[in-house]
Amino acid sequence: RTHHPSPRARCAGSVSHDLSPGERAGLRAAYATAPAGNNGRGTAAELARHARAAHDLATAFDASIRAGDEAMSVGGPDEASGHYEAALELLADPAFPKEVAVDLASLGTRAVDALLVSGNAPRSLSLAQSLLQRLPADVRHRADHLHGRVRHRLGVQGFHQRHAPGLAEHAGDHGQ
């Protein structure tokens, strides 16, 4: 079956094609600021997409987390994990504003939980391992808790040794 874009998509594509990159970014920035006060469901994912395209990383970060929360609240862990991981990727961007408050442990827990609920345990464990390496020492206890939750939910002794070598060195004395 051949996929044909909707008339709306064709129109949006032709308008976007006629704009310069600067005009496109400006249009996206205007879109990203317009729904800022709208707390309706489904708007966070759109806002995140447009804010990323407009290079408004702080707005994209916040909206990605809200989109993940919205997806989890309606039983969409696959979609939620994508939004949470997009937020984590934004943190790695050198242009990410340093003044934005970030709770990496909380965001990481949400992402790991979404992956676990969606049935993607190996990817969840890999993300947990990566986050353990990125967390500052003052929140290490939360990281240990996160690691313990992943191991508990996996329910398979030795899984981490087969699928994520090196994780045991981050586990400390928590059931190893």
C-alpha cells in the first residue's frame, strides 16, 4: 500500500520548503512560545518538537519531560521512554543552558521505569549503568536505589553480569 501524505502535510511541506532556514527557525520559535500556557494533553510533545527545531533547548527539555509524563499517564511507556531519552540527549548538547535546573536522578528514574514497563529490560539496564556514571556524588544514594529497582524488576540473578559487564562495580554492597 502506498502512503500518500495528507493535504495538510503537503501544504506544510511546501510552505516549509519556501522558507529560509532562519525563517523556519523563527516560525518554530513562535510556535514554541504560543502554547506555553496551554496545559492540555498532547501539547507537550508538539511543543518539544518545535522547541528543538527552534534550538530552544530549555523549552524542549521541559516539554520532553512533560510529554513523557503525559505518555506514561495514558499507558504509553514506549512513547514516554522516547521523550525521556530525548530530554537526556538535550542535556548532552554543549549549548544546553547551564542555568536550567536538572534533576538527573529523577529524570533517569522515569526513563528507566518507562523502559522497564515497556518490556525493554536490557536497554533499561544499559541506561541505568550510563546514568550511574553521570550522576554527581551527592545523589549517589538515589543512583544505588535506581540500580536496585532495575535489578529487582528484572528478577533474574546474574543478568547484569551477562548483559552489562561492569555494572557490578557501581552496585557497591547492595545485594551483590
